[in-house]
Amino acid sequence: MEKEKHLSPALGYFGSLIALLLLLAPVWLTIVTENFFWLLLLIPDLFSWIGLQIVNPNESCVLVLFGKYSGSIKKNGFYWINPFYTRKKISLRARNLNSEPIKVNDKIGNPIMIGIVLVWKVENTFRAAFEVDDYIRFVDIQSEAAIRKLAGAYPYDNFDDEQAEITLRAGGEEVNQQLEDELRERLEIAGIHVMEARIAYLAYASEIAGAMLRRQQASAIVAARQKIVEGAVSMVEMALDQLSEKQIIDLDEEKKAAMVSNLMVVLCSDKDASPVINTGTLHQ
């Protein structure tokens, strides 16, 4: 397989001077000699002008001569090249791909929406020009394929897969690194250098988003209730210990049970307690 070749052609200023001489000389000779034969020199002059080529910064020009790859000009400047070269300009600038979120299935089959941001640029002009039909379209398609493979390798979260150490939602840099490695491997054939790849959008698909949200809310409520109960038990235990230690009041087992019940209701309730004033005796 051919490799990329770097060309350093002649400067265009020298070619411009020759092209200008080839333009002015036949005209002057025709006027002086009154022989129109000199005008035939305008034909090579035309090819001289065609051979001039400008390469802008962060741009390249791939040159092909009668079906054979001759090389690439990557250094910006003004050049004079063979006028018979077929030229294809390829940008070397960094580009962003902000993919639209697509629906895929995660490792355990849940439909999710996922999109990425990819920063890439052409590194090998020969591969970009000749190894694939359209390298920009190739990047789009291979990025989608990499997204689908990544989503199938990890669960969205560990609600359904508690053994999962890495998830799409919490994987962070490790998941992004896996995405970058996959894209580098896929895009190498087109001479594309992957500068950065990150998950930019991640959510459950609309058909299950409501159910998953309720499940997350329920899990959060259960976790919060567990903390509330743990705190309430500690407070009740502390109250009983201090009442017993300071001998403020003598409580039998029945009264302790009633006190514990009342305190647990007050401490664990999700609403403020409404006090009831007892105007009778303590035992009524």
C-alpha cells in the first residue's frame, strides 16, 4: 500500500514570472515582426498559469498525475507545479462532530438515547483521499457504529445490574477512553486522527423514561427513609437512657412502649406533628 508523500514544489513567484514573460514576449514579437506565428507561444503560457497553486494554512493539496499518486503539499504557500496534475484539496483543520442522540440498547437491553462530541482532523491525506470514498461521511457512519458498540458493552446504570463496576452514567473517563480507542481503530483506515471523544448526551428513551424516573425516585425515598429511621432509633434510645440515668420519671414497660411509639411517629413522619394538650391527669 502506498504511503503519504510530501512534496516541496517550486515557488509560484518564479512560475508567475515565466508565465508573464510567455505572455508579453509573443505579443511584442508579433507587433515587431508582424508574424502571428509567435502567438502560438500563448499555448504554453496558458499551461504555465494553470500550474500555479495556492495552499492556505492548515490545508493540503493531493496531486495525481494520470492516475498515479504523486504526493501531497502540506506546507502553506504559493507554488508552481505540473499543470497536468489532478488536484484535490483536503483541510487539515480540527473539526467537531456533535452527533444527534440516537436510540440504542444498553448491555441489559434498556433503550437509551446517547450522543457524542468528537474532535478530529485529517492526518494522512493519502488515506483520506484514496482509502475511502468520502472521509467526512465515513467519520459520521463509523461514529454511530462506535456509539452502538459502546452502549452494548455497558449498562446505563447499576439498578438492574448491581455487579456492574462501570456504567455509562457513572463510568466517566474510563467510558470516554473506551470510546476514543474504538473510534481511533475505526477511523485509522481513513487517515483520521481522533483528538477527543466524549459522551455529550445520555438519557433513557422516552418510552421508559417515566418508569425509570419513578424507580430512581423510589430508590432515593427508600434510602432517605433508612437514614431517618436510623436517626430516630438513636434519638429514642438516647432519650430513654437519659430519662433513666437522671431519674426524671419512672417508666414501666408499657409506658416506654407508648413513648417509643409516639417518638417514632413524630421523628419518622413526613409531616409536622400536631400536638395534643392533655388537660386531665397524666394517666387519662
